[in-house]
Amino acid sequence: MADEDKRIFEAPESPVPETPRPGEQPAPWGKTRVVGAPLPRVDAYERVSGSAVYPSDVKLPNMLHGAILRCPHPHARVVRIDTTRANRMPGIHAVMDGSSSGAELLWTYTGSGTTLQTKIFDPVCRFEGETVAAVAAESPYQARDALRAIDVTYEVLPFISDERTALAASAHPIHPGGNQVGQTETYARGDLDKGFAEADVVLEQHYRTACEIHTPLEPHGCVANWDGDRLTLWESTQGVYAVQKTVAETLGMPLSKVRVIGHYMGGGFGSKLQPGKYTVIAALLARMTGRPVRLFLSREETFLAVGNRPANTMTLKAGVKKDGTLTALDFTCIGSGGAYPFGGALVVDWLIRDLYACPHVRTTATDVYINAGPARAFRAPGHPQGAWALEQMMDALAEAIQMDPVAFRLRNIPQVSQARKGNPPYGTPGFEECLKRGAEAFGWDEARKSAGDSGPIRRGIGMAAGLWSSGDGRPPSTIILKLFADGSVNLNMGASDIGTGTKTVMALVVAEELGVRPDAVQIEHADTGTTQFATPSGGSKTVPTEAPAVRAAAVSVKQQLLEMAARNLKVDAAELRYIPGAVVSRNDPSKRIAIDRISGVRMAGGVVGVGYRDPNPPNRVINPFAAQFCEVAVDTRTGEVRILRFLGAHDSGRVMNRLTYDNQVFGGITMGIGLAMTEARILDGNQTGKIVNGNLHTYKVPTAMDVPDDMVSLPIEIPDDEANTTDAKGLGEPVTIPTAPAVANAIYNATGLRITETPMDPVRLCGLLAAQRKEA
């Protein structure tokens, strides 16, 4: 091994941040050494070599395999279940349904101000895929065979498959009291009539986004094992403590007796912020059999029962003056969280409320029940749908007043959050910078001049903008950092790394503050039995939540080292400073002591620092902003769209790691392209109400063939020292918000077709192009 590979500390000359006195906040970093650099992930080898153990890889001695029988109808009542044949089949250790001992448990759904409870195996099934029974067997094949042997008689009930018909007088009520979830949410400011009267141009348009399905690489599920009255779960989750809480409440157990481990997970995008009925069913089967049970859903099951981005039907009316001043926005939205409350229209209207300066605004949002799987959070919930309407309308208004789309948006940039009480200011002018610098880097002005070829292949450019209403980070977060005598570090945190590189970022924060190599930082995380409490990794808040706490823990370690070294060197601690691997006097460089020679370190074997996340500054909004630009080529003969290039300009605070930053930008744009071009859950609304494309063959997730080779990530780094001690803001969700309308605006620029419904696939485009030719 080379000498530099043995080194834990960086060279002593490497500057590290000044150590603040106890009780003081550390100074802003300024220019950094390792934070922001394009360094590989600390667990890269484990991930690419296959040695990382994901929950679906867990294998325990004597482990059984669980499987769930699901209702094949969107709405039905279970009349009779006969499990006799299944119980007699070889390899079967347990068959469980609603009448089984211990299965009389309730499951809670909450959304739109409404809470509903249903049984784990409820006799009324309100969506295709609802749980009816479950089995545990020696092999997954025996378990699936046993499911087919269970004889169930259903009374099939009327169904609703479209949010637009849920409130019709003839619609069958899915729950007592009707199909509206809670009350319609309303928001208003100013005088809408006055705003439209002041406008020189008023436009109104209907929009719709199709339902998207969560399709993470690793399906949902867990391994459950009982040790006496203690339950351990290895779950594919974005938040181990959220799973612990729900499972303990459902089973009536103390939190201390439920341990959840989730060191790795293969994607979640919001759908794994919570456990599912499958988690509790696995625990029940394990308790019934006295053996560990592995229960992971099939790919087809994930299309039915573990969440989606709801379809939304929207109408937007907007007024503008000839000088580009927005005067009024009137927005209505209806959406469905499925058969149970989740928030089918939740914050779909946020961008209309807050993205552009407008004095007169009204929004209404209505959530309804339909007979489909319950929604779950999906990368920037609500915002991509609202952006689909607002950003297309902004382009239409700009065209109507003959103004450049970028210039029009710049004309209406707000300085405060209009939708929040008291109109607190934004922390950074990131929106303006995203628009200006993004347009310049993309070559917007030149590209506008060359767009719109006259042949069958027409090129066009488009752009769209957005903000994410979260992404600021917040308490609680507790980090325990242990510096060993040799300089290596153990970092203990409860947060999950959901594939975004959270562990890598935290190792870089430690390396920046302590001057150690990132690979000298060993990380324990996402285990309720051994790590500190953390909220789930979602909302693009994990890095801005955890990184300041990690830095605080590292600062605590340095402060303790100075105090210990002061006793050895017989000087005042205020005279000392920390350098990588040692403590040295500011006044006399000869007074120096290596970390491993400090008596307090040698006696205790190391130094332990604890860090906490401080509250955000009051009366100030810390939001990420985004602007995206793209170029497309449309084949007017076939309706095929080729996305040629994409640029994403994002104000997400300090770039913590350039490689993982770009990963998030490219991944978010790819997901947005899916919403725009390929993805839609299709329900058979005429005959069966069933999903007809519930698999990866007919549900089209974007592939490498659907995204451009030319993708550019342009960070807009604007220091915001008041936001938190690391200048971090969220990134994962903002990057998918403006993508779909940017593509739609580019297609309009190429063809003159304003496409208001997703997906913009060749079938839809062919029909619109044919109608356009007929009108010409």
C-alpha cells in the first residue's frame, strides 16, 4: 500500500475552518477543499460490485417467503373465503385472512384533512390490488401457488375510474358520505375581477396530467423476524423511524421493541416514505410461524398498491398587460388520491400562488375518491402538475403580447413569498439567476432565431421554470461523531441514503471540517436500534437537515480537542488552533501536539461530538428555484419527438458534491421527460375498471433512448449564510418540476400545437397533426 493511501489526515498545511468558541456558530465556509468537488461515493464499490446488502437481499436461517392475495376487482365485497386447499399444499406454513387470530388490525389513511381506517384484510375492497389474504411458504413459488388455491367469492360493485366523473350525481359512493375528500381547499388574494379588468389580454385553458406510477428498481417489501417479543424489520424504506412508528402503533407495541434497518434501498421517489400493509402482514406471518418471513411485492403488485402521482384536471385563466405585467390568475384543480385520502390535489396550485408576482390570485383544489390504488408522495408532489398548466400558460401569454418567454418571466419575478402569511422574503435571488444564466448558457436568443424548420422534421426550443415549496431542511437532527485516536471517524445518523449520495455528502462535510480523507469516515445510518432519530429522507430536505448537524458535531470534536490539548501544552485553549492531525499554538508554532498524543484522547480512545440542527431563520423563505431549457425535433409524419438537448439551471444552494449533484439533475429531468412523453396509468373505464398497463412492458418508463445525449447541469450557487451553516438547499425534487412544460413549449415552438394533456406520445401527436393539416 502506498504511503498516501495509509494517510488518514490531509497534509497539516491543508486549511480547515476556524474553530468557533463554544456557543458560537461556525463561520461560513467560503471556498472549500472537498465539499463541492466531483468525488466518488463513499460506498461506490459496494453498490457497483453487488456487495451492498439491500433489504431484498437479506436471507436469514429458516426464512419463509410471504405473498399476498389481492382483489382482482376495483370495487368488490368479499362474500366468502375458503383456504382449505391452500392450507393442505406442500411447504405452506401459514394462511391468513381477515378471520385469522391476530389479524383484526386497523390501517390508517390520512389526507386532505380526512382520516379513514380500514382493516388489514377489509371485506370491502375499494381498489384493484387490495389485500384479501396472505400466505407463508418454504419458497416463493409455493407461496404463489397457494394464493391461486384460495377460493374467494366476490360481490362485484360499481366502480369509478376517473376523477372527472367522481362527483357526478350518478356516481356510486366509494365511502359513506360521498366521493369528495374533505372540503375544497381555496386560496385568494386581491380582487380577481379587478385584475382581469386591468388586463390587455386574457387567456383561459384546460390542462390534464395523467397518473404516473412509482417504478423503483427495488420493489417494496421487507424481511420480518421475531426474537421473543421483539420485532426486527429489514425494510426498503426512506425512513426507518417512520416505519417503526407506524408498525408499533398498528401492532400495539412499544417503540423500543420494534427495530427497523434500512442501510440500502433501490429507489423510492417518495413511495417509501411510509410502510405498507405488506410490512404488517410480514410481521404477522412471522409471528404465526415463529420463523423469519421475507415479503417483497412483485412488479405487477407495485403498479397497484404502493402509490402514484395522481392525475389532475386543471383550468387556468390568466390576465396580462401589454408591458408584460401579470394582473390575475384563476386556477381550479380536481385530483384523486385513489380510494383512500392522501391528497389528490395537494399543493398542485402552489406555483400559481407563489412563483410569479401577481396581485390578484384565486385557486381552488378538490380531492375526490376513485377506485384505484392510494397515492403516495411522488417527487415534488403536486408541483409538476401545476407547472404543466402555469408554464404553458406563461408561454401563451408571452406570445399574445409578443414578448420573449424568458423576458416575460423576468418581468414577473417576486421578491417575497406571496402565498405565505406576512409575505416573508426569499433568501436568495435564485430565480432571476436561473433564468438569466440558464438562457445564456443554452444560447436561447440564437436558438430562437433558428427554430421552426419548414420540412417534415421541425425543430423547436422551449423553457419552463419552477420552485419547490420545501427543500430548506429543519430540525430535528442529531448526529454523533466519534474521532478515534488514529484520526479515523465514525459518523452515526438515522437518515436514509435513498440513492442520492447522502452518506457521501456527510463524509465530505466531516472531511472539510476535520481535514481527514473522506474514506476515513465510517458511517452508521438508518437503523432504529443503533442510530439517532431522523425524519424520513424526502422533500429534498435531507442534506440541508443533516449536513449542518454533522458540521456541528465536527465543530464539537474540534472544540474538545482544543480544551484537551490546552492541558497538555499548558496554554489557554483560545491560543490554540486545530490543523489536520494536530493542535498548534497560534503564537508559537513549536507548541504543537499530535491528536494521538493528547492525553485526553489516549485515555478515552477518541473524542465524541454531538451535533444538532438549529431552527431556520424566522420570517425568511429558503426555497430552491429552477429554470430548464430544451430543444426538440418533431417528425410531423409520425408524431415522434426527439429531445435533442436539455439544460437545467438550479439554485439549490452550495453544491455539496458535483457528481451526485449532476446525478440528481439528470435523473430529475429524465423523470420529467417520462411525465411529458411516455408515462400514464391507463384504467379500463368502460368495462372492468382494471389497470391495463400494469407492467414494465406496457407502462413506458423513459430509457436511455428517450433522453438526450446533450444534457447540461448548471448549478447556480448563491451563498445563503443565514439558511444554515453549510449553505445547502434541496435539489432532488426541484429538478423534475419544470421539465414537462419545457418540452411542451418546445413542441409548440416547432409545430404550433399547444398540447395540454400528458403524455405527448406519437399517438396523441399524430391525431393533432392530422387535425392541424386538415384545418390548414
